[in-house]
Amino acid sequence: MAVLANQRINAQRLWDSLGEMAMIGPGVAGGCNRQTLTDADSAGRHLFARWCAEAGMSMGVDTMGNMFATRAGTHPDALPVYMGSHLDTQPTGGRYDGVLGVLGALEVVRSMNDLGIKTRRPIVVTNWTNEEGARFAPAMLASGVFAGIHTQDYAYGRRDLDGKSFGEELARIGWVGDEAVGSRKMHAMLELHIEQGPILEAEGKTIGVVTHGQGLWWLEITLTGKDAHTGSTPMTMRVNAGLGMARITERVHQIAMAHQPNAVGAVGQVKVYPNSRNVIPGKVVFTVDIRSPEQGKLDLMRGEVERAAYAVAAELGLGCSIEPVGHFDPVTFDPDLVNVVRGAAERLGHAHMDIISGAGHDACWTNRVAPTVMIMCPCVGGLSHNEAEEISPEWAAAGTDVLLHACLEVAEVVG
Ligand code: HGY
Ligand code: MN
Ligand code: MN
């Protein structure tokens, strides 16, 4: 059976599955709080596993908890085509970040079953553990171990704000698999994801053909000053780590603005000690997130941020240490797969444009070990990492139809 232009996924079934998954680890404002390795994450994994079993797939899990659901091909020895993303969310996350990529891939398999389509290559639907890096830094941790970027020991030792380790929590929720992480070989990896930015919607495009991904540094800065009374300590005697954090946060913004276009910077996580209303903070630990699609600019910004941090610390008499806790260079996705995605969008009649991913994704790491590409759909107002994240059912269906057609082409339809 040839890949027929009129083949479509079941848009209602996809939308219903997205809605059902969103009920697991619900947020307080309509989004999701299904943080990695929590009981909610485990419940979402069990639901996903049940759906995969119902679709006739066999499940494998590796020692990082990465889940791999396989639909057999006619040639079991052929390298599989992987499709997937992540089910974990930010603490105030949306319903679609990552989830669309996992459940869209599941819908592709469900539709192939309905249409009686066979492929030469096996197809594997994947849920990567801890893409967000919100609870355990860095982001894309498990796909990073899979791609040989991090060791498993490093990953198992990462700790959350309560001091719990990744390894302990993965074991606690019962999702340590028996496959050696990274032992799987891929023919290709396709990731469907919402854009998480405003470009596609503003340009009136339904599909983003992702040619590149911007690079990132996460720099964890620790400033040490002196706890003291906020009332009785003269201003000239203060060694205020909180003031240092504020000044460095402002400098990060100025550095990103100085490198426009194609540069971003912010501080998202701040831990203040002792975090008491009437104590001058003696210690602050915060993470700088800077990004650019241009390697030179990214490296320049890192140097400028580090110099600014040490200068501010010196001005205020603070101790200062800086530890990189996340990094990947700008990514160029596989040009042949990019052409496959663009061709599928074209055949399906969807308005599309080439785009650079502003966010990091597991695809950025699988791209190191196998030909990889991403497909994006718009999100309302470009909003993401916010419970109000929203997409339309039509956008979800369009992205998943492109995923279906790209997958069928790469996995080689037979019969
Ligand atoms: O940080 C990112 O870009 C991704 O959402 N983990
Ligand atoms: Mn994501
Ligand atoms: Mn995210």
C-alpha cells in the first residue's frame, strides 16, 4: 500500500487522549504539574503503557526509565524509526509540551493499525524521562545519557531541592528498566512538539519544519555574603547576597539584549538562604539560562555573564562560584529528514515554514546518535511553561498528520 495523501490520523481520539493524560498530575489553573519521577509521572507512564499495549505494541524500559513501545515491522532486523518526546511537565506546565509528541506518535500507530498499514521497519514510540530538568537539572537528562552525553552515575546522583536523588526517585516509583540505556540503535528519530514561541501563529503557519535548535547554557551561581538583621544592620555593613543576585539578573538581561537578534537570557530559579523576611540573605543560589542559535554568540554571552557575576560579587564583597549545570551547542537537524517533513507538510496542504527551535528537546541529543528531525505546530500566543498553554485540535491533528506521513515514508510502507 502506497503512502496515500488522504491518509489521516483520528483527530478526535488524539484530542481525547491528550485530555485524559492532562487529568493526571493536574495543575491548579487548568494545566499540569506532572513533574518527573513523582507519583503523578508514574501514573502517566502506566496510562501510556496501557494505551501502547492496547495498540498491540511491546514495551521496553531502560535503566533511565526511558520507555520504548515497539510496533513490529515486516523486517524485524531493520533499524527502527523512533518517534516521541516526554510526558513530564513543569510545575506550572501546560497540557501539550512534550505530551503532544508522545501521544501524537501513539496516535500515528493507532491510525496505522486502523488503516492496516505495514512498514518494513519497526516503529518505536518513546517517552524520555526528565526532559524538563525542572526537578533534576539538567534538562533532557535521560536522552542525554542515552546519547552518551552524561554518565548514568552522574544522572542518578542529581538532586532536587529536597535533596532526593534521581536514582532513588526512579527506583521509588518503580520505573528502573532492565535495558542498558543507550543500547538501542535508531534508523531515525522524529519529534513532534508545540513551538513554545509566537512565530508560527504570527506568520499564519500550521507546521514548523525545524531545521535547527538553539544552544543553551545553564550556569548555577552561588553568592555568599553574611546573614544579618535587616533592621539594625547599617547599610554600609551589609554583605547582601540577595542584592548581588538582583544585580546579576539585571546584567543577564542587558547582555541578552545587547546580542539581539537571536539571543535570550533570564534567571528562572532562585534559592535564597535563610529566606526569612528580616534577615539579609547570606547566601543565594540561582541559575542563569542563556541561549542562542549562533555558537559564537552563545560562547560570548557565557563569558560576559561570568565576568559580570564576578565583578558584582567583588563590588559587594561576596563570595562567588559558578557551576555549569546544563549545556548543549546549537543543533542542525538531518537535512534529508527535514526535506521529508517539508514534503509531507506540502502534500498535506499545510502552510509551513522552516524554523529554529527556541526550546531544547530530547531530539537535540538523539541528533548526536541518529538522523533526527522535529515537527512543530503553533501554540496560542506562543505561550508555554505556563498552565494557560493552549493549542487547537486542528493544529494538533495537522502536526500529527505530518508525523504520520513522515514516519510512513521513513519506515517504508510495504504491501
Ligand atoms: O528548557 C527547555 O528548553 C526545555 O523546555 N526543557
Ligand atoms: Mn518539551
Ligand atoms: Mn518544556
